[in-house]
Amino acid sequence: MTNQPAHPLPATPSASTRWNPWPVCIITFFTFAIIGCVSFVAFCTLHPSELVAEDYYEQEIRYQSQMDRVEMVRATGSLASIRYNADHKQITISIPGSDDSPQPTGKVDLYRPSAANLDQSIKLEIDAQGKQQIDATKLQPGLWKVKVTWSAGGKDYFLDQKVRI
């Protein structure tokens, strides 16, 4: 008789034949990460950003001149104003002037944020007291932005105010 067991034991695999998933998982992770980065870069180059304008520098110069106009109004001591009188349904624009400066010239823009088709542009016509009355009875109720741009004495000014009619 031989010394063999009646039921042979299964062979235990040695450490060298056992499968280790970690190298495959690490390689798979980095492969997907690199593919994701390359795909994102390709997507970004194929879809240019709409936030950058072709005439960026010209727009910056115009913006700076607009800020200069606003600063000119502040320098007057905030004497210029836009007010709405709900009782008379009138928008009153007040622009300070002096006797030696010529009559200011400019325009008044009435913007309706919720409906661009209601926007209006009116010539600035200041009376002797430095005021202009705009009839608001024909304007739709709601929020309006009143923007006044004018020139007087060789200087440019800009004032805007939100008005609820």
C-alpha cells in the first residue's frame, strides 16, 4: 500500500500564479483619465468661447469713456437726477447748468428690460430751469431704465436710473 490519501487535496496555488487585479486597475484608471483630458481639450478647442469679442480693445476703450462720463456726473455733486412722479405720471430729468455754459445736447433712452420692442429714444430738451418732463402715461407699467447721455461745455455726461411705473 501506498501512503496516498483517499481524497487528494486540491493543489494550492503558489504566490506566483495568483492573479493580482491592482496593476490592471491602475493602468485602466490612468488610461481613462488621459482619454478624458484629451477629449476635454479637444472639445474646448472645437467650441470657441463666446465671451471674448473680436474688438475687445475697442470695447474696453468705449467702456472706459462711459465710466468717465459717469464720473463727470459724480463730480457735479450729484445735482443731476431722474425722478418719477406717480401722481402726474411724469419722468423728470434734472441737469445742472450754468449761465456761461451752452445748452446741453443729448438723448434720453427708455429701456424696458422685459420687452425690447417697447424701448424708446427721446431727444434731450432741457428748459431754462434745467429740467425735462417726459410723459409716462403711454409707457407700460413695470420696470424701466432711464439713461441720459448729454454733452455740455465740451464734457460728456451719463446718468441712469431705474424707474417703476
